[in-house]
Amino acid sequence: TVSMELAKKDIRALSKEALQDFFIAQGQQAYRAAQVYQWLWSKGVHDFDKMTNLSKDTRLLLDSHFTINHIAVDQQQRSKDGTFKNAIKLHDNRIVESVLIPAKDRTTACVSSQVGCSLDCKFCATSQLERMRNLNVDEIFDQVVAIDHQSRTYFDIPLSNIVFMGMGEPLMNYNNVLGAIEKITSPEGLGMASKRITLSTSGIPKLIRKMADDGVKFNLAVSLHSAIQSTREKIMPFSIKFPIDELLSSLEYWYEATQRMVTIEFIVWKGINDNLEEVRALVNFCRKFPSKVNLIEYNPIGDDTFMQATKEAMSMYQNKLTAARIINTIRRSRGKDIDAACGQLANKALKN
Ligand code: SAH
């Protein structure tokens, strides 16, 4: 009946131990849990019937108790530069976006962590959407499986890198993002290397400290965009609650604990942070701990408050950073023609 269907639990919400308990309670052997777990988290199977080392009866048993919620690639667009943008439909019909970015000998998945975003960065298209909910562990995991599949299909190589730079603020969905990374990296899951994963945050000091305490092995990028508190508050209003001094000390703490360099993401805008005082503040900030700076090309989101700075302003940043011996690169935009570029993932279909 319909009410039975609704009562079925998503099997991927269960830990391996809970799955073992289920099999034992059903008079079956506990090792079945390991087999099912492998189908779910290593092979990414979405159908009990594909679990071919289980008997027909066991498959029916699972099917009568559980569902396997999963994502579906709803729409796919390919950019002239090879970038793929996927509109991903979740089991409750909400949409997020994931991007596959190919480079010469690697591919990167840009994945989402929330439907909409908790924060309110003025320059970001996602912030114009209402935050609806956090993504579950399996919804984050499935994006990686889907993009890995595309990478193998279109570029003949497995997915090599993952960045949490899609929709949402990953640290506002801390447990599920770390839970997904666990499944992505563990040998029982996809077995990808943690060092190929980068979590990008707008900078929430106490959660940066928590990651350090939790001993995470992936890389950290911080969207700074200004090292001057008054400027940052204007472009990222939530940062009133998270002052730059606290952000700085949390990054020093991160480095102490992990010994891993932090990437500072920095967009340079005309009339906002394209002046010498801003560059000096950035240099001082970056001197406090090992870091490298990604200068990001801005992708306009259809509002003229924010405009890409001139080439001269970008060169000024590069020169001053290089003179201060701070590693820096300019991150060129990819997938612009299909709105797959950084910060453009606002899902036009939904907005219209
Ligand atoms: N919330 C996280 C991750 C998602 S945003 C964070 O803030 O880091 C990923 C990156 O895209 C951030 O550095 C963000 O500042 C940047 N970004 C947002 N809108 C952009 C735009 N229109 N053009 C270029 N980069 C943008």
C-alpha cells in the first residue's frame, strides 16, 4: 500500500552496524551487511535486484523494508571548453547542480552541499535562492559517482579531483559533508585520495577549528575576497558574526594541526577591492600562515554592483603577492557559456 511505501526507510541512512542488526533480527547472517554495504557505497548500485551475490529472497526482504533514494541527472549541458553542467534532481524533486571540469590529464567534479545556501554573499547567484535544505550523505556521494561515470564516458579517465565549490556552504552541513567524504575516500567506499579533495568555505572559524580537531585529511580553501573587515561585511554580510581576526586565528590553528597549506580564494572587483590598501591587507593576512592565493575571475550574475577588475588591477595583485613570496595564480573561468562557472549555479530553470 501507499502508506507502506512511505514508511520504507532509505537504506543508505543506516550505518553498517545498523544493517548488521537488521540482518540478525531477520534471522540472516551478519556478513550480508558487508555485501550490501559494498553494493551501496563502493559500486554505487541503486537497485536491490543488481545485488547479484544475494539470494532472490534476501533481495525481496530488503526491498520490502527499504528504498534506495538516489539522484538523477535531469539535464546536461556541455560548454565549448568541455565543461559539463548537470542539473541534478533529488528524490524530493529539488534541484542542485554539479559540474565536471576537464583539464589535460585530470578531471574535477564541482559538487553541491546544500539546496540553496545558508549564507548571503552579495555577489553569488546561489545566495539569491532560498536555502531549502541540506543534502544528505548519499546525495553528495551520488554526485561524485555520476561525475566519475561521465569522466570515464567522455574523457576515458576516472574522476581525479573533487571541489566543494558548487551550491551551498559545506560547513553549514558539516556532518553530511564529512560523512560523504568518508564514503568517497574509504577503501570500503570509492577509495579516492583525500588529498584530491578540497572543501571551500566562506570561513566559519569555529568549524574550521573543528575540522582541524577532527583530523580531516582533505584540503581547505577559504573564500576571503577581502582581508579588511569593513569591506568584507559589505560583500559577505554574515561575516559580521565571524570577524577576520577570528578567521585568521582559526587558519593558524588549522595549519598547526594539519601542516597543510590553505588556499585563499580572492575575486578582484572594480571599485571594491582593486586598491593598494586591500592588496596590503591580503599580503599581511597571508603572511601569518603558509598559504597560496587563487585570484578568481568574476562571473557576472546580472547585476552591475560587481564587475571584474581590470587587467592592471589583477597584475598589481600578482606583482605584490609575488614580491611578498606568496604563491598565486589566476583561476580562469570555465563553462561560462552554459552558466556552469563558479558562483553561477543558480539554476535558471527554477528561477524563471
Ligand atoms: N560556500 C563555499 C563554496 C561555494 S562558492 C564558499 O564560499 O567557498 C565557491 C566559490 O565561488 C567561492 O570562492 C565563491 O566566493 C565563488 N563565487 C561565488 N560567486 C561567484 C561569481 N559570480 N564569480 C566567481 N566566483 C564566485
